[in-house]
Amino acid sequence: MRPEILFPLFTPVSTLQGVGPWLSTLYEKLAGGRVLDLCWHLPVGMVDRRYSPTIADAISDRVATLKVTVSRHIPSSNRRSPYRVICNDYTGEITLIFFHARGDYLMKLLPVGEERIISGKLERFGDVLQMAHPDHMVPLNEEEDVKTVEPVYPLSAGVTLKPLSKAIKASLALVPTVPEWLDNSLKEQEGWLDWHSCLQKVHHPLSEDELTAFSPYRKRLAYDELLANQLAISLVREQQTAAKGRIIKGDGSLREKMLDILPFKLTGSQDQSISEVVADMESPNRMLRLVQGDVGSGKTAVALFPMLAAIESGSQAALMAPTEILARQHYKTLQPFAEKLGISIVILTGRDKGKARKAILECIADGSTQMVIGTHALFQDEIDFSDLALAVIDEQHRFGVHQRLSLARKGAGVDMLVMTATPIPRTLMLTAYGDMAVSRLTEKPAGRQPVDTRTVSVERIDDVINGVARSLDQGTKVYWVCPLVEDSDKSDLAAAEERYRELSERFGDRVGLVHGRMKGADKDAVMETFSKGNVDLLIATTVIEVGVDVPEATIMVIEHAERFGLAQLHQLRGRIGRGSEKSTCILMYQGPLGETSKARLKIMRDSDDGFVIAEEDLRLRGAGEVLGTRQSGLPEFKVADLACHGELLATARNDAKLIMDKDPTLQTPRGQALRTLLYLFERDTAVKYLKSG
């Protein structure tokens, strides 16, 4: 399917000259295993070798390229002293320094009486001008190859700059000239070159400005990537909405009863979101809608009403959560309501085995179970639904798109409702969820208290522990969050297991421990004891980040808060302030703090608005880390930086819309060029939709 002109870019890096099995493995870990991946591995710095003075005029602490004559070699007298090579020009002398050098090799490279071009960093030792281990020592005919600006690339363990630069140079030589896909008026307005030229230019910066996200070459490539993203989303959405749907319209009986037994009044935005979802379900097109709400905004209640609408129509509804803890939390919340409404509800996770699992599967398959709660187990091949009409996916960013679609294929024309408690910046919304209609929950249910957030140095940990003791004496339940599970020689971060041992010595069996390496049943048992039993102080990792609901917990301590992202801190803080009592979050930090860490903690103190916090998180950390770094459901950008290129995204979105209006199957000459663009940025799924369409 891929255009033949692009074949060389999708060959393994091992096909490049000089890249053997060992290097190809290292390059694959660093950037990716294909030639194209090396092309997208962009420089982060540069070494300017164009400064070319005489020896007398040379300035120390600068990289310089000099034309010299080799006058003599002075071998090292012992292992600790360096090997020296004295060189000169008509103005003076320079000493080349080599540690642990092979004399025969240097004699061959720098023969006495010969002229050479040398390049490296100059230093002065007293009155002597020196250059230690020159980067280049070549004959005069290679002078122009040396007197250039060399790009500096990100490296990893085992990868050095010279062979990587050579491999990238070889990769760039394979880049073909491709048809233009951009509108000429946009190119002229922005002063952009063609794609091929811009890719070459970003790898050969001539100034620091050309290394930034705002250089015209990077902006052009970033725009190309954003256009590919927006076009792919448009194509996928077109295919999904064009797919045959079904009208799901209940009689409202279960929803009316639910309103009567609900122990609280729905907020305005909950009402609005439910109306939008139900309207989508009643239309003949397939629904694909995102409900985005801040921590504690009541998404589960919003999901319940459309699930009831599906059941009213005689069909089934499923809710999929990313973790067993969250799935069981949903089941615990919904089961009492289902019982009062006379609805059969089951939970299915990877923990269910044998006869019990078989019985659950039979109930799902024969339709006697109307509401199914579960983890990723729900979309496995062995699961058959009698008539699945609505699939609800919680914390969508923790699932890949293919998992979402796998669940949608469990029925005919299944409507899809996706929820996230992670407030998403507008630019990320467009790139990650642009194929969905969006409902936003902007209010918190009545009675929720704002959380008082304070920052405290780890040096005051004894004061914090004493404060926790006073709170426990007053009947409060407390979370204590640590970044790691166990102590590590490579990190000084507080470990949950060590903190559990220390605090257990003081508070005895009132302390519990929960972390991601524990078995599901063990985690549930600890959480149950924290919720209803005698565990009042829960030591935890970020496994409690979503879905845990213990209204009696009003204190949270987060150790090394400076190491967490804003969105994650906000999610963790959302575990408290869920009841009517005043709650306090203590962010313990290890000083001294950098500017970004200071800004992050200040935002947490000043705001409890998840949408404000999300925008700040994007500004401080960039899109790559927001929403938990490389989540499978999110696009990974190779060039575009949403914190810098937000205005380009809006243009790309509009351009994609115009393209779809004029050429929805990409058959025109520009459309064919755009297909090439989709392959270059690996939006292959969208091309497959085109093919199937």
C-alpha cells in the first residue's frame, strides 16, 4: 500500500553502511529501527567549526579549525602523562594533547612535516595554546568538509555522536523528493521551503535560532505533522460516523426511577452531558463521544443514565476501566442502584477463573446480564455479548485506540462513550480526541469541599508525621503517597515499602500498604480495610491515582511532589475532598527546587481547577509528558511541540476540514500527495480506512 518512492525510508537501519547488528539495536532503542526514524531524530545542539584564526589570533575556550604543519612528536614518559604533538603555522605553535594514545597511530595520522587541518576546543595552559583530542585531523583537501556547523544529536547509553551522525547523514541521502501537499498560498504566507529542503535544513543548523521550535524549517515540518494528525482524525471519524449505527431509544422508565433514588441532585453540566449522550444514541449514526470532567465532577453518574437507556431498549451496556481497582470501584458504586432498579449486573476481570468465569460469560452471551463492568478482559475474543448497544470506556488515555475499537466490535453498531478524569488542554484535545464529540463537566457536585494544599520541605517530615498522628487520633483517614515501591540504589526517592515499615512502628496495624506490584485480590483487601476497617493510614504509590473513593479520607501527604507532573498531582489530590469535611493535601519536596518545580508546586497551591492546571502542565512540560507520557491512546509527535505550535494546530484543523470537503477520498493530485504525507508520519490507519472506503 505504501508508495514505492518511500520504500527506502522504511528499510531497517541495519541496511545503512557501517551500521551492524549491535549499532542497529542501539539506534532502535534510541530513535527507532528504520531509516525514517533516524531522519526524525532531530539535533538539539550544534558545534560551529567555521571559526578559523591563525594560532597567534586564536581565542581560548572556543571551537576552532586551524591549518597547521606538524613539527614534532613528544611521546609520553609514563602512563599518567599525555602524548604531545607540536604543530605550528607562520604565527606560532600549538600543542595537541592525547591521553592513552597509540604513538604509531598518531605518527600515521600526523606525519612530521605534513600540513593538516585540525579542529577542536582551544585551551591555554600558561602561555601554551593547546587542543586536547582534536575532533578532526585531516588532509588539506578535506578542509571544507570540516569548516562547517555540526549538528549534535540526543544520545543514549552506548551511542556516540560520530557514528550516529554518519548514520543520519546516510539516512537523509535516501530521502526522496515528494510531491507538494501544502497549499501554495500558505507556503508563501509563511515563507516555507518544500518538505525535503526543510528536513535537510533542520539537520544542518547554521545558528542557534535554527535549533528552536520556531525556526521556519521546524515550523514547516511541525505543520506537516499536525496536518497529518488532523487529516487522519478526520478520515477515521468520517469512516466511524459513516458506519451503520442504530437507534437506541428507551422508554425512560429506569432513568426516572434512578432520579428518584439518586442521593444527590445532578449538576447542570451533568444534565447537559446526559442529554447530549442520549440524543446521540437516539440518532441513526454511531455515537463516539468523550465526556471530559475534572476530578470529582460526577462522570460515573453521567455514564449510568445512557447505560440505563440502552437497557430500557432491551440491549446490554458495558463499562470498561483500565485497572481492577477502578473496575471494582465502579461495580461497588453501581451495584446497589442496579439492585434497586431490578437490573442484573456483573463484573469481569482477569482475576475471574474457572467455573465462576464460565458462568459470567454465559450470562453475558445469553443476555441475562444487562450491565457488565470490567477491565480489558471485556474485549478478549472469548467474550460474546447477546446485544451490546453501548460501550463506556473510563480513563480512555490508558487504552489504545485498537482496544476501544475491539470493544465496539462486540455488537452491531455499538455506540461508544469515552470518559476521562484527566482535564485535557485544548490543543491535546484536538490531537488526541479530535475524532469525538465532546461533553464537558465543569461543576463539582454540591457538598464537595476545596482542598487546602500546602508545600513542606522533606526536612520537616517529623512535623508532618506528628500532624498525621493528631489527625488519626481525631478519627481521620490519611493517604501517604510515595513515588517508588521499594528502595533503589539508583534513586533517593522515598520508597513505599520503607515508609510503610517506618510508620507501622509508630502506628501499628492502623497502617496499610498498596502498590501496583501487589496481586489484585491483595490490593482490594487493603483498600476495603482502609475504606471500612481499622486501616486509617494508607501508604500507596500512584496506583490510587484514579477511581479510589473513600470520603472519610481528608488528609493526603505526597512525598517528592516535585517529581510528579501537575496532572498526576491533581489526580492524586482528587482522592480527598470527596466528602463534606475540610481536606488538606501536603506536598513534600526535596530542595533546592528548579524553576519548573517551583512553578508546578505554586500552581497546585493556587488552583484546584483541573482545566487551568492541565494548560499549565502543557506549558511547563510539553505535550510528550502530559497524560502520563507515552500512553498508547495518544499521538506521539516527532517534530510538533504543542506548547509551541498551538496556533499551527488550528490552521491544520481548518486545512484538514477543507481537504475533506473538497476531496474526501484523496483522489486528486494534491490528495495523492497527502496520502504520502500520511505515510511519512505513519498515520497508516487512516490510509487503511481510505482503502476500505
